[in-house]
Amino acid sequence: MSTDLTQHEMKDKMQTQYETMLMEYAAGVLDEAQSLVMGAHASLSPYARRMLKKYECLGGAMLSAHCEPISMKKDALDCVMAQLDQKRAETKDEQTSAQPCHFEGVSLPSCLKDYLDQPSWQNIYPGMAIQNIETSCLKSKARLLKVDPGVKTPEHSHRGVEMTLMLDGAFHDESGTYSRGDLIIVDEDYTHQPIADERTGCICLVVTTAPIKLTGWKRLFNPFLK
Amino acid sequence: MKQQFLYENMLVNPLRFRVNEMMEPSISQASAEITHEALLGYVAKEQDKDAFARLFTHFAPRIKSYLMKGGASQDQADELAQETMLAVWDKADKYNPDKAAASTWIFTIARNKRIDALRRMKRPDYEPEDPALVADDMPHADERIGTEQEAGILETALETLPKEQAELLYKSFFEDKTHSDIAAETKIPLGTVKSRIRLALERLRGQNAVKALGK
């Protein structure tokens, strides 16, 4: 199916998909796994943060000027005013700073800290290993994926959406080379076989919303299904 | 939108307004429409409860409405709106008017409160003090994004959107729906939902560009 679209159309589609998910993340409608990818991506991408700010500005404009107010309870203001002094006193000492997240010698976005404990890689294919990430999601699955240098991902397509955030190293496929901070979002139209960088291999955060299925003769072997 | 244009000096330095007030009593006597940005500034710097009450009066009923559209009951929404405004009070010292409009900043607090209470999850997000954070590469480009000026332009521009486009933005931001959810609910094809939203955003950005040029 990927041959039906030209390279240009493919990139355009990926860009639209990317902007859509940025907006959905800013609006707060993505699930936990997808939000995790976007939050980690935003840590590594000033461009993404600028886009998010624009969408949040839109949300604020809508909230402030285009959301018909519904009266608060009569005592609501008084109730809140009464708590103001106490609130200030309570949170004066709560200065928490972001905890750095190190994993396998790689410095990762701090939002991943609560999701990664000790390395516990499972080999799923020669030269490829995953570490599952627990979330509350029913439809989305999150995992770290480690690919050894020069290894080519088996031919696979996927139903639903697949988000891949590069964390370390690089990989390349028909549409280009990707490295730390890059986020690739593809849907079921896109069949791709990324190759990990020949020197460094790569580590990425992958979230899928439906089981990946293998196409081609390797269909018999489907390590991504869990 | 009067408030955007009167007292523009105030949003640069809210304290300066106070000094002017003392020196030129005629200003303080005029019925001042103080921006939300300035009010937040008073809350942050002086723990000004009157300023906070004015913010509450404007934002709490809208946050309540926002939360109800997102699925909260009336009682729940009232309580959560109160908690949101308490968080605004609490975090006001972190607010920077150069970085965001008041409505932008308050929206993010309300959004996170909604995710926390209605979706029962902590929103994974980037943290500004994260050692792994890649710093802004274009500090000047950031200056205008999401600030009071842009918010003001957007508020006006939203009124000019065709109903079919505005509706989709409201569903995205207020009703906790992804584009796919919207397509399923409205029976509009997903591709059409995406292109209508894209058109809406382009239209809104177009207004931005025009205003920026006019400046």
C-alpha cells in the first residue's frame, strides 16, 4: 500500500499526523502511553514545545472568551478565599526539581523516570530487544526498543498508529535518517523497514495502538504481538 | 478587547502601574480594566487577594463549564474549578507574562486538573529543569508565541471561524475527544475532520500573520 503514495505525499501525511497528535496532546486527549511519547519528545524538541505553546494559547483563548460560563456555587469564592493563606504555608517547602533519568548509560527525558526501573531486555528477534513499559492503557502499548548496529527491522505493517521516539543512536529508512529527539508517527498505510545505524545501533521509545503484524514470509514469526 | 489596548505598560511591569497610580491619582480614579496578566502579577508578587478574586470571578465559571463539557458532573466541576483556582494562587510565582498569556497558563492548569480527576492519570510532560531538556534554540522566536498579544488575536479570530470548523475545535479542546473520536461521533469521515481542523488553524494563523504585518 505504501507504493500508492509518493515520497512527498508520505512525508506530508506524516507531518499532518504529527501536528494532529501535538494538538491532541496539548488538548489533553491522548492516552497515557501516547502522552508519554509526546512529553519525552517535547523534552528533546524546542520546535515541539513551541507548537504546544501555540495550541495551549488557542485552548486558553477558547476557555477565556468562548466557553459559556456556568455560575459557581454561592459560597465557592468565600470557600476558596478562606484557604488561601493555608495553601501558601503548605506548599512553601514543596520545591521539587526534575529528577534526571539515566538508563543504560543514556540520559533520558525525566518523564520516563517513573516508567523505567532496571534494564530487563527481552530478545524478540536477532539483534533486537524490547523492554515493556507499564501504563494504564488498554489499547496502547509502550516499550523501549533496542536495535543492534546495522540490523534491519523485519518487514512489518501495523494497524492503528505507531509512534517511535529516538532516544539514542540513529536509524534510517526510505524517508530519511532519524536520531535523538526525532519522532516518527506512521499509520497502517506505511510499511517500513528501518535499519539501525551501522556504528551505534539505536534505542527508541515505541508506542503502538494495535498489535503489529508482520507482512511477507516472516509473518509466521510475530514477536511484537504480546 | 479594550483591556488589551489600554494600559499596555502594565503587562510589562505590573508594579510600575502601582507607582504611576500613586503619582497620578487621575489614573487610579479612572475605571481601570486591568489585564489578567497584570492581576496574576499582583497575585504572584504581593499575594493580592483582590486581584485573585477578580481572576476567580472571570475564570472559575469558565473552568467549571470546561470541566462539565469534559464529562464532570455539576458538583464535581464546581469543586474541581475551585481546586484549579487554588492551584493558580499557589503557583502564581511561577507565572511569567513574557512566556504566556494568563489564559494560556490557566488553561494548562485546568487541563491537567481535568486529566488528573476525570481520566485518573498523571499527564506525562516535559519538565523545564530536566537536565536532559534540549534548550530553546531560537529564544527570540519564542517571545511572541502564546503571549497575551497572540491570545487576544485568537480570541477575536475564533469569532470569524465558520461554525463547522469552530465546532471541531471545541470538541477537541473541551470535550476530551481525539480526531478519531470526533469522526466516530459526528459520522464525518476522519480525513474531513482533519482537513477542517487544519483549515481552522490556518485561518487563525492567517489572522496572526496579518496582524503581525500590520504592526
